Amino acid sequence: MNWDLAHRPRDTSEPTTVTVDAPSSLAAIEKLRASIPADHLVLYVRVAA
């Protein structure tokens, strides 16, 4: 299943959106966290259209 996730650094308001292939939303978040800097915030997770 594909998931759309948005993330951004704490000091900016412009998010970056990525699509991740994962079996669950939790797994998608874990994949995203493994590839972005630790100070980035995950803003949302939703099923990709």
C-alpha cells in the first residue's frame, strides 16, 4: 500500500511530501523517519490516492 507523508524542519513552515510503500501507516512512518533528519516533524500520513 502507498502512503503520502509530509514532513518539515521545526524552523520552517514549508512541508515536503513523499510517497512511501509500506504495509501500514506505522511502517510508513518508520521508513520516513529512517530517511529524514531527526529534527523534522511528521505532519500527516494518509493513504495515497
